[in-house]
Amino acid sequence: MQLVYMTAYEMIIKRSKLVQKYIVVIYGATSGVWSAAIQIAKDLGAIVISTVGSDEKENYAYSIGSDYVLNHT
């Protein structure tokens, strides 16, 4: 599991230079890397919008910190 957090950290912190109150859109929020990205972004104070493909995944996305979830089913 550590590798997914390292990947998400690299993209969220180092490449995008995310700061508090930025809005982040995460496509496919329930995959390992993107689940980690949601948690990192929320820890930094960002607003997180994510997409999912089922009601079960929608509930999961909210539970890990998404502020808004778009269910594309």
C-alpha cells in the first residue's frame, strides 16, 4: 500500500503543488492511487470532487473524504 501513497504524493504535492482550498477532481476515486490522492488532498485542505461507477463506490468515496461524488452509472 505504501507505493500508492508515494505515487499520489508525487502527483498531488510535487507536481501539482496543491494547497489549501484548491479544487481537485479525481477520476476513478476507488482505485488505490486515487483513494490515496483523495486522502492527501483532504489533509491539505483541498475540496475534492471524485467520480465513481456504482452506488457502493460512491459511499466509499464519501467515506474516505470526497466532498462531492459524481456517479456516472
